[in-house]
Amino acid sequence: MPRLEIGDDWTYLIARLPDTDDDFNDFTTPILFCLNKDYAVTLSCDSLGRLWQPFIDQARSRTDRPVELLVDMIDAISRQYQRRVAAINRQMRAATDNIHTLRVKDIATLAEYERKLNDYLDALIPMNWAVEKLLATSGLRLRADDKEDVEDLSIDLEQVIARCKSLLRTITNVRDSYRAVMDTRLNETIRLLTVITVALTIPTMIAGLFGMNVPVPGDNDPLMFWKITVVSIVAACALGGFFLRKR
């Protein structure tokens, strides 16, 4: 769980970031930031080269100011979350372009996105709280520009959190819409099968009547079979059409 802890001379910030070694891995990876007046140290159980190497190549952070370096590193993590959430948003839009063409596979994909976004929220919300607590940590001796950077970072994290919640609501709405469409299709199918069953009762009754071993009208008529067949088909179609038009 991301949190901020303060020791004698060190401040410890535990955070989680999306796994950077696999674009399709939805688990978050823990990372520990250790900070004092002279050093900033990071510890993690996984290799984070894909995150830190671009940061090393592109960032212009002062290594003699650990607080500024810490804010820049957390900002890099925030941008990583933003990219992941934006990718999920694009994939969701492609998968839910038409609610009527959704398949079970698409719903399973949305469920996977939902689990991933919940994992991100479980990491982002406590991390934002920890970042906000940095402002109240007297041992860090934040300057005015440092406080502004921390506040901006907190705003960025809140925006990512809001985006995750928005996507989760979208997933819920899509799933509810899909359930409504499936219920409608099921009702239409049951209705059609019911009409077919009712329509088939007429030829079944007529066939049963003329199939009994008793004298019946027209038993000597050579065309009686075709007459019965035509009457049965017409009656079945008329009854079926009547029920299909009834809503």
C-alpha cells in the first residue's frame, strides 16, 4: 500500500507503478523512495529500466536537491499511468464502437480493463495522499517552488484518478447496455419460438384428427391429403402472422 513514513533522518515514500517490462501486464510494481537532505535512493524488486532510462536521458533534474529529484521521479511515474490509462481508453473505444456488435470476448476484455483500472486506483489514491503529506513534512524543508511542484504533481495524480473512475463508469454502462440488448434478443427469440410452437399446433391437431382409425369426412377423396396440407399451412401461417404482429 503506498504511504509516507518518516524516520530519524530519512523520509520513506512507498509507491506503486504499472509494470514496465510487459505492456500487457496489468499488475503494479512496488517501489521505495528513500530521501534525506543529501541523497535520494530508490529500491524495487523488479527491473525498471524502461521507466528510468528515458527519465535519465530526458530529465534535467538537479541531483544535489533530493526533493526536486523525488518530485521529478514521481512525475515520471504519473506520466506512465497517464499513458497506460490513455491506451486503455483507446482500446475501449475500439471495442465498444457499436453496442449491437459486441461479443462475449469483448465483454471479457472489458472485465480485464476493469480489473486493471481498479489495480491502478488502489495504487494511485494512496500515492496521492502520500504526495500531499509531503507538504506537511517539516523535515524536508520544502521551498516555495518545491511546494508548487508537489501541488502540481498532486493535481496530475487526481486527474489520472478521475480518468480511471470515468472509464470504470463507462465499462459499467457498457456492460449494462450489453445486458439489456442480450435480454431483448432473448425475449425476441423466446417470443418467436412460442409463436412457432403455437402455429404448429394446428397442423398437429389436424393430422392427429385425420390419423385416427375412425371414419372421417373425405376419407375416400384422393385429394384430401393435399387439401388438409394446404389448410394446415394456411392456418398455421395466419396464426403465426397474427401473433408476430401483436406486441
